Amino acid sequence: MDHAYTKEPSNAAERAATAILETRGNTPRLYRNTLVFLAADKTRFQDLDEAVRKYLAWETIVDEREVRDLSPHQVKQAETQKGAANGTVDARLPEVYQWLLVPVQANPQAKIEWQATRLSGGDGLAARASKKLKSDELLITSFAASRLRMELERVPLWRGNHVAIKQLVEDFGRYLYLPRLKGPAVLAAAASSGVGLLTWEHDAFAYADGYDEEAGRYQGLQFGKSIHTPDEDGPGLLVKSNVAKAQAQAEAKPRAPEPPEKEPPDNPTRKDRPPSPQQLLKRYHGTVVLNPTRVGRDAGGLQTR
């Protein structure tokens, strides 16, 4: 009753939730993006209070049956009434605790606000709250690599040209302006799928096993192909795509020159045939005096040598 929810600003439920969100005992709370709250409805709380009081009364009677010198029949009646009261409490709990309070923050500079949503349905409190959080995208169970890239650029979450996956797990657990993930495995799966995208350069990032400070290069740099799901507690890094591409181009080995293409063999019928020598023409000239009266006889006697 002291921490029930009403629609009034800064109601008792929100004040209590704020105190839990900000501190953990005597120290500041770090992982605030892992918390959501269920609050009782103030107008329905009286019904639950009455049911609990009745249950406690019957429980006392059963426990003190010997002191009260109850007969076996009376003990049986008391136990029956205790069971019925307990059933009433179980039935009224989800009716009373019907408000889901979720802390939200638009950006790092924005004020933390409380989003209050009324739960409905016949499931248990945890199941109903989980369904509502998923449907309103206040609890992410599957994280797209392109959305992870967007968050890396928006805040930004990069630490220079890269960021450790372990650091991202820390960030998503702490800061309310980031999506609330179901667990570190969701983030690790998004990192793995992003490295394997064909469009990794524009929509995602590269992956490296580590960074060599002295050499100024990433070790085990991979991109554009499937990789194993990285360990969320390991040393793996997400690397900016333009930086990864620049290193890959700088370290690319020069390609050996390709051998010249071979000319197709000549026609087999002409292979190894020597060229034909040029035919030289010969012409001879001579002069003969013939007898005009005996031209035919003299002409027939001419010979060439």
C-alpha cells in the first residue's frame, strides 16, 4: 500500500522504483538497464490486503491447533479455509500487480522517465510482463547487426576506431538510452552476423582478435565472411569498416603478372611448311635476217636455246 501506483505524477510506486534504480544498498547502481518493475494498483490493493489478512489468520489457527485444543474436525475446517484463502491471494496478485514500470531515456542528456503500462492476460506475472516488454520493443531478444551499427554511430559507442565486445556488453547493461537486451548472448550474435554480411562495409563492421599498439594494426582481422560467435567476455573487437578496409588494402600482396596468352597454333596443313620461293621469269631477245622469198622455210628453222 505504501508503494502502490496511481496515475498521479511522482506517485509512490515511481518514487520507490527510482530509489531502487539509482542505488544498490549504499552504492550507486551500475547496471540500471537490466531492471523493470511491477507495481500494485492502489485501487485494487485493498482486495489483496484483505485476502492476505484472511490467509494469515487461518494459518495462525492451524499452527496453534494444539494450543486452542481444536478437534480433528475443526482442524480440517481450518486447513480447508487456509487453502481457500491462499487460492484467493494467488488469484488477486495478478489483478493487483497490473502496472509495468519501465525506465526510459531518449539520449544521454535526456531526463529519465517512467513508462507505465497496464498488463492483461491470464499468464503469470513474469510471463505477462515479458510478453508486453517484447511487443513494445522494451526487451530485445534478437538484435540486428545493422541496428547495432546504428547505435555504435549514434551515441557513439566507439572507443577510437574500435570497441571491445566486452565493453559493449557493459554499455548495454548500464545505459538506459540503449536498447534493453535479454542478455549478452544477444549482442554477441549480432556482432557475429554483422561481420558476415556481404554489405558489412555500409551496414556493419569488421572483427579483430586484438590490436597491436606498436605495429598499429589489427590482429586476426576478418570481414565479409561468417565467423564463430565471439565470447562476450573475450578480447574480441568490433572495428570500423573504413579502418578495416584500409588495413586490408595496405597489406594486400601484389599480384604476380599473368603470363601472356599463347597464340593458337597454325593450321596443321601449313605447319612447318617452308615458304615457296619466288618464281623468276626469263626472257630472251634475238635478231635474224630472213629471205623475203623464203620466209616460211627460214622461220621454221629457227631454234631457241
